[in-house]
Amino acid sequence: MRALVLCAGAGTRLRPLTQIMPKPLVEVGGVPMAVRQIRALARAGVDGFVVNAATGAAHLMGVLGDEARWGQRVHFSVEGQTAAEALETRGGIVRALPVLTQACDAFIVAAGDIVTDYDYAKLVAVGRTLSAEGTLAHLVLVDNPVYHPSGDFALAPDGRIVLEGEKLTFAAFGVYHKALFEGVKDGRAALFPWLLDFIRVGRVTGEHYRGRWANVGSLEELERAERLFGNSADGKER
């Protein structure tokens, strides 16, 4: 199974750090966030990566393209050179789909600017159960952070994601079946609200992850991530 690590965002709220580097290369505990993601996914059994890029694409390729460090093939999907040219999540998936699905019909998509100790082996296992006729996606949800108190989705007792109930926040990673994107045109597009149609008909499942997680979208969240992960060995060379 392969994974797409989303690295095309501009990260304007992390300036001045993102004036000198792409947001996913900002370090937490001395390790770039995207590097943490790639190492965690590789430990979980992911056997190939696509990194999408726009802002700072050359810098990303220079840091993340050292395949000897991961023991994995890293493909780059360069969508442009500026944030305005980035294809957003759905667009980035569709552009990368031919490479993501060369060996397996399911693939993981994870933001390159989050930090977590979630075990991605769970998504690898769930991915094997997805099908064109059944469940098309599985999303990980977390407790609502202070900056997003209303949450995104609820979980039904049978594990389906639903739109009504006590809501949790989408953790910015999940596993998807290629059939979900069949016939979708290549171009700039967000994953939501498009995915809501599939949620409404019960074809998306989820889980509530209660472990450590940080979405580093601001300097305040970067400070929080350092408190959570600054002394952790996660993401470092092993």
C-alpha cells in the first residue's frame, strides 16, 4: 500500500518560519513534520510514497527525495510553485492516483503538517477491507481542539461516520479506495464538502483516536506540538 503525504500548503500562519521553508519541513522536536510522517508510515508497512508540492517544491524535493533514508520510493507530484497553483486535497489525490494505486486499490492520505503517534498499521489493515462495492473510505477522528470546538463528524455505533450527533474533528488522515475517485476530473478541488455525499449513504467509516495529535497550523499549535512531542524519539533515526 502506498501513501500520499500532503505538502502543498503555504503555511502563512506559521510565518516567519514558512518564509524560509515549506510548512511540512518545520521541525517538532528537531524533526521536520513531513519526515515524521514518512517514517511512521514506513514503519507501518507503507511501501511507497507520493509527496505533493507547490509552495517550496524544490526545497521539499531536496529534503524528502533522499530515498536511501527511507528505504522507499518517493514520487513527487508537483502541482505548481505557489499556493494558488496547489490543487487542494481532492485535486491532489486525483492527480497522484495513477502512482498511488499501481500496486493496491487502497491508499493512505495524510497531511504533512500534523504530528501524531497514531499507528498507521491500523489504516493499512483497514485499507485491505475497502472495496468498490462497500466501504470506500475510513477516516480518523480526534477530540475537538480548542480552535475547532464544533468538530466535523460523528460516529455511529456501527463505526460509520455520520453528520448528526456528538461531533469529533477530522484528524487529516485516512485510507481511501480508488473507486471513490473514479470519473473525477483532474483539477483544483477540496475533499469536503464533496465527500459528504458518500458519508450520507453510509460508505465512509471512522474511528476515534484518543492519543497524541497536533495540527500545526499556527505558532500557538507549534508550541503545543513541542510540548507534546519535543522530547519524543518518534520520527528520529532508528
